Amino acid sequence: MSGSDTDRAEALYMDGLDCFAEEDWQAAVGLFQQAVEADSEYLDAYHGIARACFEGREAHPELLDAAIDAATRITELDPDDVTAYSTLSQVYVWKGDKDTAEFWGGKARVAGWKQQLKRDQQKRPPPPFDPENGG
């Protein structure tokens, strides 16, 4: 992907955020979708689609399926994305599918635990030097 595609995706995403802030869910979704067309791995734009679709669910219930598609794509690109799993859980709660909501909620918890474990491991000091054991 060229730098101009990345710049275009970023500009579309920022415009989408403006529409999101104004609660213009459909316009936001359209701009976020254009951003992922410019950059098919733009996670923030997929998050934007998922959240805008979820927020617009009362006026446009058909958007829930697009929220599922976007959040699922995020989990494909980043299997440890807690927010994507949480969004999927929220969408399925809204759709009345408790079992699927609990499944995605469990995935969110596991991803969160993985992130916490990584942070904890980064905070640990290195083991002391032991010349007798070669290190």
C-alpha cells in the first residue's frame, strides 16, 4: 500500500470520527468503510464501523450485522483485541443471543488476561546474574 492510500484512509477515518461525534451513525459508517477500502488492515476504522453500527442500532437495526462483520474482521487481524470481542458480546446481547454473547465475552476476558500477563512480564526485573550456571 502506498503512503497516499494510508493518508487517504487516515483522512477518511478522521472525517468518520467527526460524524461519529455528531451521532450521524450512517455517515460515520460510510466514511469508516471507505477508510478500510483504502487500507484493508486499518483496525481503527474497523473499530469505528463496529461502534457506529452498534450506536445506530435503534434507528437502523440492520447495522448490527455490519457491526458483527467489522468486529469479526478485527479479531482476524488481531486475535488479542479485547475491544472487538467485547463489542461482539454487546451486539449479541442486544440481539437476544445470550449464549453467543457469553462466548464472545469469554474471549474478551481471555484476551484481557493475556494482555495483563504481557504487562506483568514486562515489569519483572531480569533474573540475577549467575556465573556458575552460565548466565
